[in-house]
Amino acid sequence: MPNHQGNTRTPLPRTGHQIDMTRHNVLWSLLLLSWPIVMSHLLQLAVGIADMRMIRHLGPDALAAVGMSWSIMMIVMSAAFAVAIGTQVLVAQHIGAKDAQAANSVVKQALICISLVTLLIVTPVGLALSRWLLGVIGASEAVLSHGIPYLQITFAAGILFLPSFVLNGALRGAGDTLTPLIVLAIVNILNVLFDYLLIFGHLGLPPMGVAGAQERPSGRQSLAPSA
């Protein structure tokens, strides 16, 4: 097997937050790796609650539309989570073996795969079948009026947030769980701010209702998945 120990070419950013488990005892290393992940999930939960508290002012149909839309998206996201976890495991193995070139190859292939699948399958199929998918799970006409644009915007934004799952998995596989937390915190602060502005129409912006919860620069999940 070729030795790539001296190869420093890798797509993973040198953030300075990587944890080398060979330099600390196992318990301390696990704590250093796990606390940012726990905080990421708590932050996502808090932002989800804030979203719902704003959307509930639009009425029960709007709230149901968002819940149903994300039930559908969780099926798609579960597949993306699987790719991200696979990337994380393979990157961790290659980083542990000091094989940066192999880690580089894993990340590139995973990003190409998930991007192509999103662009060629997930987004076009989701856009075409949004009404049907919501109808299958029992959405009423009132819920459909909110849910269709919301779900279509979510599918269209897939090219932003689905590949980001792979990037987060790669960083965590390299021992850096802090950078995803920092990015998540920044993105979610922007999310809540733009939710407030776009849902209700403040600072001269038109009120967009439920669609405003997705018509923001980062989208609900982009760049900062906590899985």
C-alpha cells in the first residue's frame, strides 16, 4: 500500500479545532468531541421551536403545512445522513492512517455523488410531485395552499443543504466537531432573523407567510446540519 503520510493535500480545512485522540485519554477525547454535537442538536431544537412559534401566528393550516413538508423531507434527508455517516467513517479511518490523499478522494466522491443525485433526481422530482406528496399524507386544500410553495422551495434548496451534510461528516471524521457548531450558530441566528423579517414583512419587505420561512439566504438546514 502506498504511503501518503507526507501528503498534505486534503479538502478538509485546517481549522485548528481537530481533536487528536492519540494525544489525550479516551474519556477526555470523547468529551471534547461530543459536547459540540450535543450543543448542535440543542441549537437546532431551539431554532425549530422559534420557527414554529412564529409560524403558528399564521394559523393552524400554516403550521400543519410546515410539519407535513418536513415529514416528507426527512425521508430525503435520511438518505443524505447515511452518505454523511459513511463519509465520516471513511475519513476517520484514512485520517487515522495518515492517508490524506484517500480522505481527499472520499470527500470528493461523496460530494459529487450527493450533488448529482440532488440536481438530477431529488430536486426535479420533488418540484414535480410536491402536491401529490402532500396529498398522500392527507393535506387538505387549505394546507396545500401553504405547503406546496414551502415544500417546493425546500426541494429547490436541496443543492445547498444536502451536500453540506457530507462536509460536516467529513469535518467530524477528521476530529473537528467544533467548526460545524460555529457555522450552525451563525446560520441559525440568520435563519431566525430572516424568518421574522420575511414571514411577517418587516423593514419594508413583503410578508411572505410560510414561504418566508424558506426564502432566506441560508434555508432551514443549509450549511449546518447537526446530524
